[in-house]
Amino acid sequence: MFYRISLCLQQKVEFMKDLKALWQAVLDKLELTVSNVSFIMWFKPIKVLDLVDNKHLVIAANTLSAKNQISRNYFDKLSTAVNDIFGNDLTIEVLDPSEEIEYIKLHGEQAGEKEVEVTKNPFNAKYTFNNFVVGNSNQFVYAASRAVAEHPGEKFNPLFIYGGVGLGKTHLLHAIGNYLKEFSPNLNVKYVTCEQFANDYIESLGSESKSKGVVEFRSKYRNLDVLMVDDIQFISKKTSTQEEFFHTFNELYQNNKQIIITSDRPPKEIETLADRLRSRFTSGLTQDIQQPELETRIAILRKKCQLENYSIDDDVINFVAEKINTNIRELEGMLSKIYFLANLANKTTATMEEAMEAFDGQLEEDRNDGTSPDDIIDAVCKYFDITRQDIVGKKKSKDVVEPRMIAIYLISEILEMPLISIGKIFGGRDHTTIMHSRDKITDQLKSSIKTQNFISEIRKMLKGG
């Protein structure tokens, strides 16, 4: 729960001046303990929001990725710097941009110089249908979301979208919201997280007049045309909140009002969810959003470059798409980091040099001992007594195809090059062909002693054995 220090206006101004000065001292200390890149990327943009009772420091990172980086990798260093400067054993709360907005909504700006005007449109302008990259992994959920936006309350009600973190669920909610705001501006549309719904309900119960608070809460949520609830899985174990949401759901549904829900898991896997609520969630369309395949990940990164005006080599885009295959946020975050590193080096275009630095040792790049693609191709050609032209050319005879696949496998395994880059080496072959060759040798190695011997002996040749 968030708190706010109760101070008069002038005291608030002085308080925030002192707090910002202390925070600057924290930054000065952190700059000496983390790398220059980490400091500029993660710490410098942080805003200090509040110090509650001299015990609880609230700060806001500029992106969700920054919050995650700080919380996972730098929190100990942050805590040390904060407690050295403030002289107290403070607890630290790091907010992402959406949480910062909610904090300001609840508490206003501590300095009292101005109250933040929260925009009437709660939807992120970057999250639109036009900016959503459609692929095999998400085409059905995209089509369903589009249909709901165009005909709210008429199709797929409720629409329940589920999938892992960072796959685009929130993007689709905001895309629906932005579409409705543009084409149906008279509709009463509300987007909330499950946690916000629960907090609003708890606050209504704790108001001076409980009955009045509950009436206002119900009026706020039941007189809507469209209700979107993000991360409904957090309603688990909240019995009274589930009860209230059940009745809210029924009221909207019976009046043909659109309900859209997202979760990180399907309704049947949400623990301690009331059966009648589980039944309501599955009464419309339940659609998953899956991890994007390679082609979609490449398209997502190209779209990111277009939107952000990034200049990044195609090899880098392909490399990042191959190495990060689970989370779109991490995918885009890595691309931003690579471009940031290029800017630090005063380069107009990001290259593989920045990509390798951004991954920072994750790729075990030094294990190849300076071996190049040419070295591997030459070794394979020598071993099988064929020419370089044979192996990179169009020949399809068995005595050439198998060595070619082995060379592709070794380049991928030893050098970890992007598939598309390997394809260029082998006569401009498509990356799916390269992937097939690599995977076939991988499978053969599990059972074929002959293939195991081929690979072992060529590796010895590369090591000079």
C-alpha cells in the first residue's frame, strides 16, 4: 500500500528539494560502483517520488525493463548507496511507469507545485493494432481483439486472453482501448489491473460511510460500456474481491457490455478461483497468445526500429531474434540497449560489435578460439575431399549435401552466428534451410556413431590435432 507524508505546502516544497538532493548523492555514489553503461541506462533516468516516515523510499524507473534490471541485478548496490546516504535502513520500492502514474493518481506530487493531470485517455498511444506485429503465434487472438474493438458487446463476450509475460496481452488491451477512443468516443471504457480493482474495492469498504463508498464503487464499475481487466490471476485467494467481481461481471454481461480479461494462465489453472467465476470467464472466447516464432520476432524488431528510428544492421536484428525467443519485452529491450551502446560510441548504425557487448558474455563467444567460418568450411572440405565451390554451391548429391550440413552445424554450434548470416555464406540459402540442416545433424548426433565421428574428427582438425 502506498502512503503519503502529511506536510503543508511550503514544507512539501522544501522536503522534495532535500529529498532530490539526497537522491543526487545516491546517484553520485552509484556512478562509482556500476559500469558507465549501466548507470546511464538504468539509474540516471530514475525519479525519486517519496520518502515515507523516513523508512520507505519510493522511486520510479523510466521503463519496465529498467525496473526489472535494477530489481534483479543491482538492488544490493542500490540499497547500499541509499542507506549510506540516508543513514537509515530504508526499504526501497521501485515502480515502473504505469505504477508511477497510479502512485501520482493516489497521492499527487509531493512538492505541491502542481498536481499531475492524468490524461483522460489511459491507453498508451504506441500500443495500437497497426503497431502490433501479427504472426502464427498470435493471429487468432489479434483477430478476436480486432472484432471486439469493432463490435463491443456483440462478439466474443467475455474475451479472455492468456499467455506468458511479455507476449503482447497488454498491448492488445491498449490497442482495443485506443481503437474505441478513436472510433467510439462516446463509449464509457475503463482499463484497470486486477490489483487496482481490488484496491478500489478495499478502499470503498474503508471509507467513512461504508455504504456510500460501496455504492460509489459499484457505480464506477457497473455503468461501463467496456471493462478491461489486466492480470486477473491476482484475484486468486481474494474471496471478497472475487464475490464483488462476480456481481460486476454479471451486471455488465446481462446488459451486453463488453468484458475483456487477460491472465498469465487459462481460467482452469487459476488457483482458488470460485467455480462460478471460472464458468463466467470461459463462457465467451478463451484464446491464448503464444511465444513468437523466429519470423515474427524479426518482424517485431524491424517494427521497433521503424517506430524508434533506430538504424541497426540486419545481422544484428537476426542475431537478437535468434538468441531471445521467449519474451517480446526482453527482445525489444535488448535492441534498445544495442542501439544505446552504438550512440555511446558515436556510431549512427548499431553493428554486431554492440550486439556482442550488449549480451555481455552470455554467448560464451570466446570458446571458439578465433575460428572463422572459412576455417570450418576448409576443414570440412579437406576431411571429405570436396571443393569449397561444391559445399557452398547448388550441388545436391549425397557426397556434398551431408558435408554441407555438417559445416552448417559446426558454424552454428561453434560460432553461434545468426542463421541468416550462415545462409549468406552458403550461396544465399534461406534461414529455414540452414535451420533444417543444423537440426538434422543435431538429431543424427543422438544415434549415429558415424556422424559423431565426423564431428569429433573435424573438431580435432580445427584445434590443430
